[in-house]
Amino acid sequence: ADAAAAAELERRVAAQLYGSTDEEYDPAKPNDYDEFCRRRVRLKAEEEMERRRQEQIAKQQAAAAPPPPKEDDFATKMMKKMGWK
């Protein structure tokens, strides 16, 4: 499922960057290289923002998770062994 989703995402990104393969080239309206560069930079910026947002969410979830219980030190283990709670 992940491979299919990745292939679909790659196809959509390629269509955004290079245009649809169904479009016929019109010499009267040539491709604008500057527009192509701006679009590529914008997509990279959006991907970077999304990556940072995901990292932020992961950090928040990690911070919200309770810390693992601390292992008892030697003295506490001995006390518990002798009946202390």
C-alpha cells in the first residue's frame, strides 16, 4: 500500500512540475522557465514545511508521553527485598 501511495504521489508531483503528458506542446505559448523554477522552489518549500510540521508533531507526542519508570537503585531493591514497599 505504501509503494502504491508513493508512486501516486510521485506521479502527481511530476505532473505539477512538468505538466500533464496529455497536453500538447503549443509553440505559440512556449514553456516559461522562470515559472518552472518558481514552481519547483515553491514545491520544495512546501515539502520542507510539511517535514518540519511532522517533526514538530512527533516532538510534541514524544513530550506528551509519560517518561519510562525509573529503575530502582541498589538500596531500594534491597529495601523491597526485605519487605519495604
